[in-house]
Amino acid sequence: MGISSTGLGSNLNVEAIVQKLVSVERQPIDNLNAASDKIKTKISVFGKIQSALSALRDASSKLTKPETWQGITAGTSDATVVTAAGGAGAAEGSYAMKIDKLASSQSLSSPMFKKGDRLGGGTLTLELGTWGAGNSFTPKAGSSPKTVTIDPTRDSLEDVRDKINGAGAGVVASLVNDVNGSRLVIRSKDTGAENGFRLTAAPTEAPEPGKPSLADLAFGVTGQTSRMTEDMKASNAELTVNGLAITSATNTIETAIDGVTFNLQKTGSATVTASQDKEGLKKIVSDFVTAYNAAITLMRDNTKYDSETKTAATLQGDSTAVGLINRLRGAVSSGTTLPGAFAHLPDIGLTMGVNGTISINDTKFTKALSQRADMKQLFMGIDKNNSDNSGIAAKLREMTDQILGMDGALSTRTKGLQENLKSNSKRVDSLEDRVANYEKRLRRQYTALDTSMSNLGQKQGLVDKLSRMYG
């Protein structure tokens, strides 16, 4: 334990002397720690740059995908009749729709049951299929009957409902309640004529006349009385598109027109118009500009020198960061000589300012959207002989892939900084050991000096005393 007081008898401040000398010896450690803090800050900033460039890569990648340029939006003259949505691959056009019939599910309702009625044990067999003329029934291809067993001790209407819903039979059961009692309602899970169903009950007759039983739930079985009421038949949607008759098992029709989805709402007529999704494309380009500006601004702010405050940013003078700025600006400003009406971003209303960021002239850009094929070439065109002449988004995607790669500029620079940090840490550990030994040595030396000076002081005091006594 070090001495923390003045000299034992010499008034020599050993602690102050030792601490002063040690602080001088620690100066290289303090310098290394300060340098390490700066390195950590640089690593942090390069991490932010990596995130910004990753976002730019993703935004650029979207503009190099063919489906981005195939977006179609669909509108309707009467959304209460039909709504529509466009997608990639859709053709522009106008479609006259006439909906004669909506697709529906079969729905059955039981007789009224009183509270506390028990249906007794037995089975219910549900089978999906299509109802035909004369109450004929054709089982659905690929579907098999599902049999539900009702335990006599759990035979309430609620128990039967739960058993049906747990069977996975392609139907949904629910209870409708009023002041008179409850009805069991069973409907097909899916719409369409092939999703009708029939119900076979066992036992086939009530154990006592008028007593509730599973037999009350039978429907459509030859030789078995049906007490269930068919409230709605299973049917397909029937409509015409530009005069062409179409049937569909659902009210969502995706295959009638490539790339356009129709959602039928009710019977009636309406016109659906499919056109270029200009707003969707505008947003994708706007997101690209936002990502580019964010990356450029981040790097510019971290490499600048403020002449007013005479303060240098974290990466001021860093060749890697400055090089990245120049590469990005060069890729954007160079444009392309590939065939097409547009060669540079300003041709479509995207202008680079003196600070390197891009601004959008909405009027000019909106006008350029009518030449989608030429704009597509400007962004995603490929020059097989000279990649530097490819479309702007294609160049940026390739460039950011390289920069962000394992051997890219960012990874290489970050690894170098991390190695410097590791080297500094090892050097600090070594110096700390040396300083600790130096401090121990100083304490021994100054403690010995203090003791010697104290002894000398005591001897001198004795001499002075003797002189006074015998002088």
C-alpha cells in the first residue's frame, strides 16, 4: 500500500512528489487512450455509413428489378360493385364488368332448441360436394367425409358446435340465440358450388317422438328426414368481362386478366381501368433519392472542416470516406449513353446540388413518367462492354455491393481501425505495468530519503541541544 502522507519527520511531501512524477510517466498512456477514443468514434461513424449505404443499395436494387417498371394500378367506376388491384405483368386497358351472381357458401340452420336440450350420443358425418338436379349430390374430388362422434355425456348444442368446428370438415358451426332458444347454424368454410355439404346423422330417428336428437341435424340424405333449413345454396360467381362469360368459386378473381385482381362486391355493372402505377414508381424513385441524400449528407458532415469554429469532423481528411463520396457522386452524375430519351438524372427532373444531394422537380419528373421505358433504361440499363456506362441504379447497386463486401473499402478500413485499437490496448497494458513498477520504485526511494532526512534532523537537533547546555 502506497504512502499517502508527508514525510515521517522531514516535512518532505513524498505522496505529492510521487504522484507528480507518475503523472509525467503516464502521459504516453493518456495519449494512447485519447487516440483510442478517436478510433472508436471513427469506427462508430463508419458503422453508420455502412447502414446508410446498405439502405442505398436496397433502394437502388428496387430500381433494377423489372417488376418495378411493370406496376399497374386499377380503378373502378363503382367500388360498391367491384374493386380491383393491379400488379406486375398487368396490361393497361379498360374492362367492362357485369356481375350476375356472387359466389356463396351453403348455409343451414337447425330447428329451435330450448335451453338445456340434450341431443344424445351418436355421430354426424359431413361430406363436401356439389348439389345437382333432383337433390343429387356429387362428392368433392380430393375430399373425404368427416365423422364427428358425440359423447352422450357431452351432447349439448354447444358441445355439438365445438365438435363440428374441431373436425376440420370444411364447415363452420355457430349458435344463433334469441328469446325462444338457440339454433345451430352450419355453413361452408369456402364459397363455390363444389363446397356444398350434406349431413348424415346416427341414429336416424329420435329415440322418442318430439325429443331433440342428432337426427334433427341431418340434411340431404336419401331416406332420412331433413329438419335443417337451407338458408343459402353453395354457388359460383357468374359474371362477364368485356362480354366474356366467367364463373368463379370465389368472389376474388385473379386469373381472368393477367396481373389484375377483381373483388366482387354485389351484382351490377362497372368499368375497371388498369393503368401505369405512376404514384408507386414515383415513391420508389423518391425513396432512392432519400437514401442517396442520407448517405451523402452523413459522409459530408463527417468529413468537413468548420472554418468558423476551426473544428474538424471525425473523418476529416480520411481518404476512404472522401473516396466513397467521390465514387457515389461520380456514379450519379456520369449518367449513361445507352439508347433512350434520358441520359442524365436532370433530364427527368432529378438535379444534384452543390452539396451533393439530389432534389426532385415534381413537374418535370411527373412528365417524364409518361416515358417509362426510357426512364427504365436510365436507371437499370446494362452496358455489357462498359459497366461504368450502365444505368445509374445498376451502377450504384454494383458499387455498393463492392463497398459493403467482405473485402470492400468499408470492411478494410474498419478492420484497419480495429487493429489500431487492439495495438493501442496492448501498448497501454505494457505501459501500465511499467508505470506501476516505476511508482513502486519511486515510493521506495523517497521513503528511504525521507527516513534519512528525518534521522539527520534528529542528530542535528541533539547537537544544537548539547551546544546550548555546554556552550
